[in-house]
Amino acid sequence: VKALTIDVGEVEPVIVELEPDIAVLPPTVAWRVNVDSAPRSAKILVNGAFTDKFTPDFVVLPQGFWEVEVVKSGFRPARVLLTLPSGETTPI
């Protein structure tokens, strides 16, 4: 709780950050996507962002549309477009 005292004639903005009420949020569903490559030790990117992981490994993604890419120096990148609508494990 934060206290704010405003004198007569003053204008003071009040800014608060609301936190979600976990009890009313829908459950979050996530999927484990296993990613491997030949040769191994390729970087794993999701939607163009490096995940700090290398093959073989996995990424956890929520429902949605995703581009999973593996990149290794000296090799062409490999991309897979994923649609994750329901609980499943997708090997790449």
C-alpha cells in the first residue's frame, strides 16, 4: 500500500500497476517441442530469437503459431512452422 498526500490546489497523478488475479485467469497450456538436428550442436531459434539452447534440446511454447529454426555455421538454416492448438509433443 502506498500513501500519497495532496494539498489543496495541487494536481498529482496516481499511477498504479495492477497484478492479475490468478484465480480468474484461464489455465496456461504449454507444449514441450523437442528439437534435434544432424549434425548436432545447432542453435535453436524461436521466431528469430536465440533461445540460448543447442540441439538436441527442447523448448516450451504456449498455444499459437511459431517458427522454430536451427542454425549451424557452415550449414543452411532449417525452419519449421508450428501450429500448437492442443496438447502434443512435436519432434522436429
